[in-house]
Amino acid sequence: MRISSFASASALALILSSGAFAQEASLDLVEPIADYKIYVSENVAKLVEDTTAFVAAVKAGEVDKAKELFAPTRISYEAIEPIAELFSDLDVAIDSRADDYEKAEADPEFPGFHRIEYGLWEKNSTEGLEPVADKLLADVKELEGRIASLTFPPEKVVGGAAVLMEEVAATKISGEEDRYSHTDLWDFRGNFDGARKIVELVRPLIADKEADFLKTVDANFDTVDTTLAKYKDGDGYVTYDKLTEDDRKVLAAAVNTLAEDLSTLRGKLGLD
Amino acid sequence: MSSPDPQRAGVPSSRLMTVALVGAAVLALAGGGAFYFASQKAARPVEAGAIAVRVGAKSCEPMDLTVPAGRNVFEIENASDRPIEWEILDGVMVVEERENIAPGFKSQLTARLKPGTYDITCGLLSNPRGKLTVTASAHSEAERAKPPLKAFIGPLSEYKVYLALQSGQMSQATQALATAVDSGDLAAARTAYAAARIAYRHVEAVSGRIADIENAIDPIAAYLAGREQDPAFTGFHRIEFGLWHENSAAGLKPVADKLAADAAALRDRLKALKFEPADLAGNASREARRLAEGPIVSGDSLYAGDDLSEFAAAVDGLEKPVSLLLPLAGEASPDTAKAVTDAFAATRAEIGKLGGPGSAPVAYSEVPPDARKALAAAFVALADAVDRINPALGLE
């Protein structure tokens, strides 16, 4: 007990919360949240660096080089999505899909990574992509600045592990994210790394009380690692269509279980 | 863990159902594994009192919602023919969201909302947004006057990140200083010294309380029996004495190496520190008073004379932890928040007055006692304002 005057307020919060695992949030979370911000800051710095090179290739009309840089550039964004997505305007500008626009790919408003992906793979060209590329670089730089001045909400950080897995389950396992390049496995890698990082950071807080939970989560992360490792190609991964139906099922089951289990993490840490 | 368990009631399972439902739709399309999710569909819990929102092709229904503060459950129905994302937005910031709700499906979202006005998204990005008004409740009013412990986790984390970054910069600058001293590059050494001092001022509200390191890093000659000749005269000011008073880097290498080692140790010690919510304003106020009583009256940088830029850096270092509390203080006591903001502006203005024409810094020896007294008074007034924060947040 750190400051006894908090006890009554927390007790009230506990009563009002419906989470079965609800408990008092502890200041022990300060450390993991601070470390997570440093992790996100490092990743967004890498994103800016990689996007700079990617955008330069697009603007120089180097289609092959731009294709090569597309997936490795995105991986840093995918790892920090729980935070990046909090900025709705930038998330739309950087990572929205054609479905969000009335005229889909033909919509002049369709921006960001997937607009460039569409040009590079479907048209095999960088024609008309110059302003899109400039805007993308400006947007990831803006993201870096906003992250620097953001006080990370603890419930978004802890909840982020589940959010990442839910997104993979809900909108990525189908291969619809990188539908033109089929580089989805790279994105998965970023999503899994980002989710596992969060679990690692809060592990000391729940290691004693939640040993079984952690064992199950670890086992599912390991299943994902083993499955993804089969599709490794150099520093990255083969295209998504090479994934066998059996392995897709293995991944889907692991991801769904992870999403379900990790959604209890907020409650376990008193953040519901 | 592979079998669905509807007994895992409450929030977690409503989140699970979202995943499962959408996952089911997607996998049905993908042509595999749908049975697993379909088996969960039947167990879908119904949350009593959920607020229904129907998203059509062009708008939400209703477009205008009012709910009480606290936990609210929304049930979003996608009545359009495209997959949608539903978000509650506070400006550009996402408060809560539910992704990829398939056409014809419903999805639940739980949000803990503070009083205020929010936007809700309604399908396509080009569609108009709806409005969500959250009205105060007895519970939200109580939390406004006395925020729960978890409201301080974010601010405390952010302050630890700040301390880590600043002490990291200080450590790097002291290493650059040691390198410059070693190669006898006086100009580079002076530049690195100044950079290290700025970073040091940023963390001093906390580092000043770590006595052993403080005594190694920052002793001033006036407090030592043998003044500049005292063997305990070490750290920053010993180097400053060499670089400015003696105009030379000669003989400073062991001192600079020790300073770099101490700076690295300080960085590690700061990382290991644990803070209470009351420390954020408490340390800032204490440091403002310390500056007012000592350094501002007598000057700290007796040889380089750049006290004014160091005091400006100190104000930045005081403002960081305090600014992290201002959103909470602004809710609990707008008067207090305004007094604090005004006091920071007044303190900066007081330093600015002494800054001379343009941006050229004035040597502190040129600043007369009266002006020093006025500056000290501004720091005391700042401390007084900052001292109002903890009581306003129920932290005392």
C-alpha cells in the first residue's frame, strides 16, 4: 500500500468495475509504461529512417527498390500500432485501406502505404506517387513528434497487446492488409513483436499470481514463432500465398487464443 | 484454452466475441476454420443497457447521443454493405475503437468515458461524424476532485522517460567533454560542458536529492575549506574553473573522466528511482525554492558566468513534471492550473528581462543584487503556485 488515501477511491472503482479480475492498479506499472514509451520511440525513429529511404526510392522511380523496402519499412509501424492508432488522422493518412474510400483504389483521397503499395504492385509503376510519398514521410515525422509529446495512457499500453492480436485475427489473417504485395507475414512479425514486448514489460508484475496464464500465452507466442520461422526468407518472409492452409489454421487458432487471453491483461493489472 | 468458455463473463468476453465474430466472417470468406468461431457465435452474451448505434451507408443512427460518464457499452450494428470501423474520437485522438465490423454484424464496445463532447465515426471516412455528449456523474465528479491512483501512472511514466532521456544526454555530453579535454580542444570542451549543464539542470529537481552523486558532480568552491584548491573541488565546477578561469584543459582529464562515470551512474540511479504522485509537484517546488535561496542570489557558474541560460534550463526542468499534472489539475481546480501556468510565464519573463538585447546572454556578474532578488522572488512565487497542485488533487 503506497498511499492509504487512495484505498477508498480504488475500492469504489473496484465496485463499479465489472471485470471479474479487477484489482487496484499499482504504481509498479510506471516502470513498464516508461519502458514501453522508449520502445515505441525507438521504433518510430526507425520508421522515419526507413520511410525516408522508401520515399526516396519511390520518388526516384526505382520500382524494384521501393518494393524491396516496403515491407521492412512497415514492420516498425505494425509493432507500435496500439499507440500509432490513437492518432486517428495520422492512422488514416498512413495506413488506411482502399475499403475506407467511396471509390476504393480509384479514390483520389486514398493515401499512405497502401496507396503506394497499390501503385508498385498493381501498376508496377511509381507514376503519380510522388505527392503521396512526400505526404507519407511528412506524416510519419508528424507521428514521431506527437508520440514524443504523448503521455502514454496505461490502459492503452496494456490493452495494446490484445488490440494487436485482435487486429491480426479480425483484419489480417485473411491476407487483406497487404493485398497487393502479399507481404502480410512481415506485418504479422511486427504485430507479434509489439504484443510480446508488452507482455514482457508487465511480466514481473504478474509472474507470481498468473504463472499459468503466462505459460499459455508464451506457448501460443512460441507456436506463432515456430510457424512463422518456416516461411523466413533472408531477413524477411515469403509472400502470404505461400502459407499453407494448415499453417494458416495454426496461426489463426494461436492468434485467436492470444487475443482472448491478452484481453484479460488490463483487468489483471487493475486497468479496466 | 481452445474451447470457448462463455463463463468468462464481463468485458473480456465481449472483446473476445468481437474477435470471434469478425474472425468468423473473415475465415468464412477465407474458406477455413469457420466452425471454431461459429461455435462461439451461439454463446454471444447480451449486455443489459447497451447503447445501440446503427451505422448505415451514409450516417449513424442516431447521429446524436448523450450518455452519463463512466463505463458505457455500445452495440454497433453495421447496416451498410461494407466492413466498417467504429471510433469514439476526442479531437483527433481515438478514445475507443472497434475495427472491421462485417456488413450485417453487430459488435460491442466498452468505453470508460469522462464528461465532455466526442465525435463518433459513421462508416466511410467521407461520411459526416456523429456527436457523443458525456454528462457528469456523481462518480466522475468525485474522480475530478480526487483522481484515482491510476490517473498518475501515465504522468509518472512520462516523467521517468524525460529523466531517462535527459540523463542520457547528460551522460553523452560528459563523455564528449572528457574526449575534448583529453585532446586539449578548449572550444569543443566548452561546448560539451554547456550541453551537459543544460541536461543536468533538467534533471536537477531529482538528482539534487541523490546526495553522494550530487556531491561528486556539483560541489561549489565556496562550500569547501580550500576553495578552488580543495581536493574535494571536483565535478562540473572544477572543469568550469579550468576551461574559463585558467583558460585551459590541462590537468582536467581525471576530473572529466570521473564526471563522465558519475553521470552514467546518475542515469542508472534515476532509472531505478520510484516516485509517488505527490513527488512530481513536490520535487519541482522544492527545487524552485532551493534555486531562489542559493544559486540565484550568489551565482553557481562563477567562472563561465552563464547562469541565466542555466536558470532557463532549470525552469524547463521544473515545468516538465508539473505540466504532466496540469490536465488533472485543470479539471480539479482551474484556478490552480492557471496560477501555475502564469507563474511559469512570469518566471521566464523575469529571466528574459535580464537577457540583454537580442539573444546574447548576459554574464551573471553583470546582474546586480536587486535584479537577482527580483528573480529569486519569481522562483518563490513559482514554488508557491506549484505547491497548490497537490492539495488540489487530494494528494495531501
